Amino acid sequence: MDNFETAVERSGKDIGYIVAFSFTEGAYEEAARAKAAGKATIVLVKVSDLLEAADGLTRPSMPQAPARRPTPELIRLLSASQRAISDQPLPPPRPKDARPSIQQLVESDQAPVG
């Protein structure tokens, strides 16, 4: 956590995100300590929360169980990553003769692994 906090500060940012499957109580305490000290804000994002929020933003019409509202920091993270993706041009498509045939795809799926 200390190394990440230092990296965020060196980059000149005021907020940094750590994404993981889970966090210890100590991680939450360290993130709160950094914020209370007036240093960089460290936002701890669970993968499950990220996926839940992304589904809610990208598929708002899908019926789903009542979900927790994403935090403002999580919405900011998702919005920033969406802008970064949409700002990049798509690569040119491969020529048709460079694409595998249906038969080649089927054969590659049936090939033994190992």
C-alpha cells in the first residue's frame, strides 16, 4: 500500500485505484490513514463491485437483483476507462485471406491441448 501511495503521489495524481478480489481490514485502514493524512486518496475496488457497476452502466435495461449503488469513485473510474477506450482508433481489419476458415477454427478447437 505504501509503495502504491508513493507512486500515485509521484505521478501528480490525487487519487489511485487498487482493484483486487478482496481486501484485508488492514488495507482499508491504510487507505483511510493516507486520506486522513492529506495524501493521495486510495480507492479499494473489489472485482465483484466493478463487474456489478459495469453491468449496471452498460446494461441498464437488464432485470437484475437490487444492487448496491456504485460509489462516486467507482463511477469516475469506469467513466475514465470508457473515455480512454473510445478515444483510441480501431486497428484496420485483417484482409479476408488472412482470416482463418471455419474449418480451421473447428480443427483448432478439437486439437489436443498440451
